[in-house]
Amino acid sequence: MAGFKGKSFLKTSDYTKFELETLIDFSIELKHKKRHQLPHPYLKGKNIALIFEKPSTRTRAAFSVAAKDLGAHVDTYSAGDFHLGVKESIADTAQVLGRMYDGIEFRGFQQAHVETLSLASGVPVWNGLTDEWHPTQMIADFMTLKEHFGTLEGKTLTYVGDARNNVAHDLLVTGAILGVNIHIAAPESAQPDLEVQHLAETFAAKSGAQLHITNNVQEAVYQTDVIYTDVWLSMGRETSEWGSRIELMLPYQVNAELLAQTHQPHTIVMHCLPAFHDLETKTAQTLYQQFGVEAMEITDEVFNGKHSVVFEQAENRLHSIKAILAATLGDVF
Ligand code: CP
């Protein structure tokens, strides 16, 4: 793991194709170790701070369990626990935390904040999601692909739905770095930011990944290996936007008809979660009463169907975050 030690994990574009592949392979190795109860205490004696400005289930649980499996002690802080950005600047808070903790995870709004934390703290900082990027999710996602197909070589992932968000942006850029073909099917107003498209094109020119962005969903999913979707409104967006969102996005819902359009029996379905696939949440109930829709970005039939790997993907958050923590803070060799 030479080259990783002491480095922050803020966005995948800070890492080379080889480094990302190393993290993916190390995640698979650590999953094997966990399954076979082989000890891996690479962070024994370390103290880690987990800071969440936004809610989280998977990322929070994965960081907490991963750090503990690695032998570290963890403290978790929510929005409001800290003076961060309210009574004390992020740089000042970072300097304090960096003198007490060996590493810091941060989930928040602005990428600039996680970058400042990293610069000012002097310890590895891990991005647990910002409005711009979701890099730990990417290692889990491409790990899931590699586990399922045995290789990333020649594979095509098609993202369907709202593609102007952190997950779609990150899949486009990370896929381009790794040489995985990325198709995006989204209405024109919800396609990735041009700046992100240009960044991805630069990496694709080097890796050979084929990038294809279109509003034609049938064309995008034809012969794809993976269909990936995410919620139609990201965290923190106004619920008053839902009506127009649903109208715009319904043609991009991942359902049985769309899955059949791949004309491939082996296509897998991924979602970073949480998902609106049934009426078992308060939000889904409210939206059903207002708009009459039983599912949003993915139907329950597909979410729970035989092509879905969403819970394997969720479990892989643990193994991949563990790999990132161990590589950047641990004595792996
Ligand atoms: N996918 C993801 O980041 O999940 P959480 O919001 O639950 O952490």
C-alpha cells in the first residue's frame, strides 16, 4: 500500500487507475478476511472522528464497523455537535481535530469543506459524501461489478434517471478513469454538468472507456451489463419540486420493461440506496397520496428481483471503506 499512507480520500480523480484498482482488489481481500474471521487489525490504537452534517445509514455504519474491525476507536458527531463553520472556522476546527485524531471522515454539503479539513488537519480525511462527489460509494460500486463479473474490462454501466447529482457525476468520472464504459440516460435538463462531462472525457481518452450521454433510454440500456439508478431528488432538495420531477423522470423509471430492453439475461441492477421502490416510508406515502405513484426511480419488482444486487452493493460499503481506511492510515505491510 505504498503511496497511500497519509493520503486523504476526497475524490476519485485524485487517484490513478492503478490505485483505484488496488483499492477495489484490497476491498475484495478484506471481505474474504471478514467472512473467514481472519483478523486484520491494521488500525490498532488509532482514533478516528466521524462527522455527519447530513443523515446516513450505510456510510455511517460502514465507517464505524470498518474502523472497529481494524482495531481503531471511533467517535461519531452529528450536525450541531460541533462549532464547525458556525462559531469556528473549518480550518481552525480541522487543526484541533488533527491534533487529537489520526483520521477524520466528513459527510457534508460542500466539497471545499472536506478539502479544507484535509489541508488544515494534517491527517487523512475521508469524504463520506458531498454535493459534488461520493468517492467511497464508487469503490463499493466498482468492487461489486468486479466481484459479479470477475473483471471490469469491457463492461458497460448505464446510469438511468437524474444524472445531475454526485453519484451520477462520480460514476461517469470514476468509470472513465477505470476504463469502464459509462452510458447515461436522462432528460436533457438532468444530464451531467458540462464541466464533469469534460473531466470524464479527459480520463476516457486515456483509459479507452466509451462514454455515451443521451435522453434515449432504450438506446442507452441496449446490451448494458449494469443498470444503475438513484433517487430523483437528492438530499436537501425541496419536496415542492417533486411534482415536476416525477413527470420528467417517469419515462426513466427502472422497471421490468426497461430491464427487458437490455436484451441481455445477465444484466445486474444497482442502486446506492436509500430507494423509493415501495410505500413503506413516510415520504413515499406522502408522495403516493399527492401524485398516485407507487414507486419512483425503481419498481419493487426490479428492486427485489433476481437481477438486483443492491444489498450486496450496500454490504460492500463496509469492505471498501475498510480498504480505504487501512490503506491510507494503517500499516498494511
Ligand atoms: N449510499 C449512501 O451513501 O447511503 P447513506 O446515505 O445511508 O450513507
